[in-house]
Amino acid sequence: QVQLVESGGGLVQAGGSLRLSCAASGSIFSIAAMSWYRQAPGKEREGVSCISSSGGRTNYVDSVKGRFTASRDNAKNTVYLQMSRLKPEDTAVYYCAALMDSFATCARIYDVSEYEYWGQGTQVTVSS
């Protein structure tokens, strides 16, 4: 069993930055591909980023490319999402998710149904 706990959300003005963290329990974190998803009110959950188990490969949805950076520290069982140049349309609840497959390359952001574990989410609100 893996438990994921997100933190770092909050209220920020447009153009500002936030760094989200997702702390995972369990020693198997290092084999998991990790993703960030977000869900705005009335919208479907959207994949934002994927980072492979080694951290060697990342993938992003087009709307955040060049502004968001995913990283991970396997020694700390933690994955991060550095968000810069935030826009009001980035407002959402952000979730981290774990796909327990060391062969998952993050050549794409995987479908919601492919992730075995999810965190509770952290709210990000960007004011204009």
C-alpha cells in the first residue's frame, strides 16, 4: 500500500510561482512513475505531468510546457511540481498519482485509470 500526501498549494497572483510536493509512504516509491493531475470545478481531471521512476524522463500537457517542471527525490520518497508564471486558468485541485511500473517511461501522461494510488489533492488558486 502506498499513501500519497500533497502539500504546497495556496493562493497566488497571476505570474507568481508555487512548488507542490507529494510525499509517498513505502519503499517501493522508487519504481513508480509519478504524475500530477489537476481538476478545476466542472471539468474533468487533466493530466499535467509525468516523471519516470528514475526521473530521467518527463512529459507535460501542452498548456504548462515551459512553465511547470516535475522532479523527484527518491531518497526522500517525494515528487515535486515547480509551477511558474501561473495563470488564472491553472486554478484547480492538484493531485499526485503513482503508477507502480518501473518500465513506465512517461512517453505520455497515462490515463487516470492506469494509476494505482492517488493523493487527496491540494488547492491552487491563481488570482488575476
